[in-house]
Amino acid sequence: MGAGGDLHEGWINADKLPWVDGVITFDFDKEALVSRFGESVFDEILCKGCIIEFIKNPIEVMSEFHDACQNNAIVTIITAVVDNGDGVFRDPTAKRYLRSDWIDYIAGSRKMGGYGFGVRGAFELVSNQVSGEVQTVVFRVKK
């Protein structure tokens, strides 16, 4: 998701507005992952720089990722956050702004694993790193 020009060989590279060869057009806000690719098919998803650009909120996004992933699949989210600067506010395509603790609503210290907030399925937090204005979070899908 959000491949832009960062192609991964052997992956399905997708972007709403692809600008290089090898990237397919996929508008996540208009089509569900399972509608296009099927249920429980992915063993890894990389969502790079676009979770704040989706019209769908992060709870919906993570629910769709869960539906499309196999058990123990890895979901990596790389996103700008507002904790350590205002760089995220420069993104004219951003629909929302996140603090790094948004992940508590998916899998975290709230001890609800996301279920209490409407996430379909469970995610285990593998790692969480904030470096400046960028957060990299790795989840493992639990089914």
C-alpha cells in the first residue's frame, strides 16, 4: 500500500496514484482488499506513508488488513506522527493526524487488543519505533 516508487520484488505493489511501472492502481478507500485479492491471502503487508491519507479510519484499515492476512502475517505501518514535530501537517493529502499511541487502539496497553474499539480480529504488537516525526510499527496478525 502506498508503494509510490519503492518497489518490492515478488510483492503486489499498489498505490492510489502509481507513477512507476510495476505498481498497480488500487484505491483502498473505494475497494476492500478482500474484494480485490481474497481473504487470508497475504503473509505480509507494508503500508508506507498512507494510513493518514485514507478516508477510512485506522480501525477500518486494520480490520481490512486482518481480513486479508493469514494467521501470523506481518503488518508494518510507517507513518508520520505529531509527537515530535509538525511535519505531518505539511502533507496536503492527509485526512487525519496521529499520535504514536494510536496503536493502543489496535493492540496495546488497553488490554482489549482492539476488539473494544471495533477492530475485526487481533493484532500482536511486535515492535514500535518513533524516530523524529516517523513511526514504524510492526504487528503480527492473530486468527
